[in-house]
Amino acid sequence: MLEELLKIREEALKRLEEVESESDLSELNVSFLGRNGALTSILRTMSKLAPEERAKLGKEANEVKQFLAERFDFVRSAIEKKAEERRIKAETVDVTLPGTVDIPMGKLSPLTVVYRQIRDALIGLGFTTFEGPEIEYDDYNFTKLNLPLNHPARDMQDTFYINDKVLLRTHTSPCEARALMTLKPPFRVVIPGRVFRVDEPDASHSPVFMQMEGLVVDRNLTIADLKGTIDTFVKAVFGENVKSRLRPSYFPFTEPSAEVDISCTICGGKGCSSCKGTGWMEIMGCGITNPHEIENCGLDPNEWRAFAFGVGVDRVACLKYGINDIRLLYEGDARFLRQL
Ligand code: DAH
């Protein structure tokens, strides 16, 4: 009987080595240690033995049983570990694989592209950004900028008034006053923002559009500094071959004032229908800041000089991309944006 016990032990160990899955293992468990298993059957027949032999064999049989139970446990945890490893491996996702679904990518609005190009060119010249409110005081939008009440130039811009003193800003120029009153000169700021005017929307008008204002305050500024600054950003947006020029004009907040023209982006300056044969296209206003504005904002015009410019980002975007209707910039039509 002892021999039989050892044989069972040998046999169980041998079969354990061949076990590959949990179900193999539980089958094996049943056939050796189960209620009708080989080992259990032997234990059952022991009652027929003489007490002395029974004790000896019983001890032996229990040892075999315990030994096998431990081996089974060991193999079970090895199988479980392997299964877990297989599961983790199967679940691993290679995040570098290309996707199976073609997700259409969004695009920056041409306004954002142009805004960033101008801003970055100016930041390269030492400018920082500055912002002000869209709902503004009449005082900042007009009066401080040398446009007192009843000044005829107030009619240059049709204004959405909220009440006598408060309006939707008609340009980013009121932020010039805010900058002059809060920043310590010398400074250079670029001021982006939405502006509002009473206008019927059509191909070249929108009641809301985007401007960028530049303001430089220092002690010894000249028109050459203004011209160089403007030429730098014109070239950053339109390319190195595009020329810029200043043409005398009038703005209440600058003296002298000028319009900036760039060489026609369509014909390169030869003259075509887009530039009405002149070879030039107007893009913005600028000038040496009027000493009245500097004084109105609390600085000494004998000590500080400034120059400024205000550019319509919409207009620049339309010129750069050959867009013939400003409304397209605001409608967010993906078919339009996809073409750019
Ligand atoms: N604020 C003017 C406008 O909206 C544009 C402008 C012209 C701004 C000349 C300036 C400037 O700073 O110097 O039409």
C-alpha cells in the first residue's frame, strides 16, 4: 500500500508537469484529491488495516496529501500568473499606431493667423500685448483722443451708444488712452480687439470687426521709427517683396497723420483692377500721437513722444487670402475654411 501511495505521488507530480490550463488542473485535482480520487480511495481502504499499520500509513498518506495539495496550489498560482500576463499583453494598446477613423482637423481662422503674425512681428520688436474693454466710455473712445463733444470727426465712425457716456468702442484707440494712463513710459504695446460700428453687413462692412492698435511711447521718436515698425510687420504678414508707403491723411489723434499703403498683393505694383490701376492698396492709419492726447492722459508732451497705428485685421486677412467678402470671416463655414 505504501508503494501504491508513492506511485500515486509520482504519477500526480508527472501529470502536474503537463498541466496547461486551470481546467486541466481542476480535473487533475478531482482525480487525485477529489472525493473519488486515487488518494482518497486509498485512505478509505485504510480502515481495514491493523491499527499499527494504519497509523504508519495514515501518517504517510496525509503527508502525500498535503504535499500534493501544496504542489497543486503552486501550479495554480503559476497558471493564474501566466493567464494574467497574457491578458495584459492582449490588452496593450500601441498608441503610436495610426487611427482607423479619419477625424477632420479644425483650422485657425484667417483672422487668428493674421493677428498672430502681426503680434509676433511686433513682439519681436519689443512690444507687449495690452487689452481694454469692448464696452467703453465715450471719454476714452473720443474725448481723450482729441475728439471733444461736437467735434466733426466723431461722425467718421457711426457709434452704438449704450447711454450718453457709454458705448461699444468704435476702434481699439481708447486703449491707447488706457495704456498711457496706466503704463510707465517708455513702452510699446500692441492692442488687439473687437470693435463695433453701426453698419449694414455687406461684402466690405460688418457691424463687428477686429482691429489691432500699436502704440510706442518714448523720448526721441521719429516718423522713421514708425515707418520701420510698420514695414516690419507688413513684410511679416505679406512677405519680403511687399513694399509699404505712408500717404498724408488726417486723424484727430495723430499729427501728422498718414495712411499706410502696401504694394498691390495681386499685381505686385504694376496696376490692376484690384488696386484700381494705382499699384497700391490702403491697409491702415497711423501717425505721431497728437500732443493733446498725451496731455489728456496725464503725461507731459514736452517730455514724451508717441506714435500709433490702427489696422483692420479683417482687411489684412482679406487681402492676404484674396477673400472678397468680409462676412466669410465670421460665418465659420467649414467649406470656406477648408479652402485656405
Ligand atoms: N482708430 C482709427 C480707425 O479706427 C485707426 C487709426 C488711425 C489708429 C491712426 C491709430 C492712428 O492709432 O494713429 O479708423
